Amino acid sequence: MDYQKIIKEVSREVDPLKCKGIVADYIPELAKVPKDKFGIYMLTLDQEEYCTGDCHEKFSIQSISKVFMLALAVSKGKESVYKRVGVEPSGDPFNSLVQLEYEKGIPRNPFINAGALVITDILLSQYKDARAEFLNYLNRLVGQEDLKYNRKIAASEKACGYKNAAMVNLMKSFGNIENDVDEVLDLYFDFCSVDMTCHELAKAFRVFANHGTGVIDEEQYLTESQYKRITAIMQTCGFYDEAGEFAFQVGLPGKSGVGGGIAAILPNEYSIVVWSPGLNEKGNSLAGMKALELFTTKTETSIF
Ligand code: GLN
């Protein structure tokens, strides 16, 4: 299969969509990112790599970090994590508050904001220095040492993070947040602010394609059961209220972020990351989603 040719072809075919969509302007710093950026990086478990466009340019990973947060939390805390956060798709926007009240402060899943805020609280309780621990984990997954939090992005989100603040407070009132609400929020904004390239994210996601074992360092980051569960949640909840549509069109477990990135995997085969900042009305990358649909259709690779 000539993956490189297909990736180039896909990139050309989504040209008309590249400047469409809306950049996430509710985080003022993200509104500054040029909409015409586009990159794809694909890595196979046999170390083959294929790429195109702005795939070596850093972007804000935002909600894609929720997968790493969950992975770190379950690898330390084991299954008790799932007592405080569910595993059902929400069918609601990523920052919705409606279910939280009638479900008594237990978020539907770890990949919507409320769920990731609970995971942040769990990490704060699990580690003396959760901020450093998370970055160290991410660096190990990628195989480098220079990933950082983007202070500007985190501060920009904090300045307007009213809905996230409302969620933590509501969950605290139900007893599902142990730590100080401001500490949880600050750490959550930092977790979302990490800048990575498509290449770096594809390297990090390879661990999920490889059943939880590092491809280069062969370290077992997740047990088989932890891997199975995280991948299942990516499949059912990775795209908020568009998870069904993503499964229908693309057919890979994955996770998106409002920075315009989408990271996905085909278990036992590859990881693939697309970046295009223009978002659709659900907050998922418009050209990114189309590119992945074309890619899995042309290569006839999906989990189905
Ligand atoms: N940091 C963003 C927020 O909390 C992440 C949302 C996303 O990427 N969907 O709103």
C-alpha cells in the first residue's frame, strides 16, 4: 500500500475545506492560529512513517491530552478511577453542564471536560507533583524531553474558563472533587495547553496502537485491560456529541481537541494525526475529519 501517495492525495482532496470552519475563539490565544495550517503524520508499528504539510509545526493539543491524563491515572490508580467517572457517551457538547446535575456530579466519561476535571483531581491526589509527573509521562511516551506547557494558552483559557469553573464547583458540591477547585482548574488548563506536532502526537499515540507497550522502549505503560478500556472509550466518546458520526465516517478509535488536532489509531497497525485548526459546529476539525474519512476509505483500513 502506497500510504505516502494516499496521504498526499487526501491532503489535496480536502483543500477546499482547509480554510473553512471556525478557529476555537473562546480561548483568545487559539483564535490567533492561522486557519490554513494542515498536516498529517502516520506512523506504523514497523517504524514506517508517512507525512505531509505542516506536520512538524507545534499546535495546542487541548482535549487530546485527556487520553494521556486517563492513561496516567489508571496506570497508577487502577480501576477505582471508573467509580468517579462513567464510560458512556454523553451525546452532549464537551463543555455541557446539563447532565452533571441530574447525574449527581458523576461525569458521563473521561473525555468530556467534566470527566477530565475529575481525572485532574485524581492525579492531584495521586501525585506529589502531578504537573511534573504528567509532562514526564508524555515526554516518555514520545521519546523526548522537551515537551512543555504553554503558559500563554493556559492563562488565556483561565481568563475565560467560566464553564469549566462552573463544572468543578458543581462536582465539588456533590463530593466528587477532593482538592481545591482553583488548583484543579489551573492544572487542567495546563494539561490542555501542551504544544505538540503531528509527528510527536503520532509517536505518543503509538502506545495505544501497540496494546499499551512502548514501541521503542518496550515499556509496559498500560496493562492489556487498561489498554482495551481506554481504546474503547476513544471509540465511543472521543468526539463528544459527534462520536457516532466519527465511527460512521472514519471507523478508528481517536480523540480530537479544539486546537484542531485529531489523533487516531488502528490497533496493531498504526497511529495517525491530522491537524487543521478550522472546527465544525461540534468542535472537531472540519478538514481533519474529512481527511481521515478519505484515508480509511482509500486504504480500506478501519476497525470494522
Ligand atoms: N481546554 C479546552 C476546554 O476545556 C479543551 C476542550 C476541547 O479541546 N474540546 O474547553
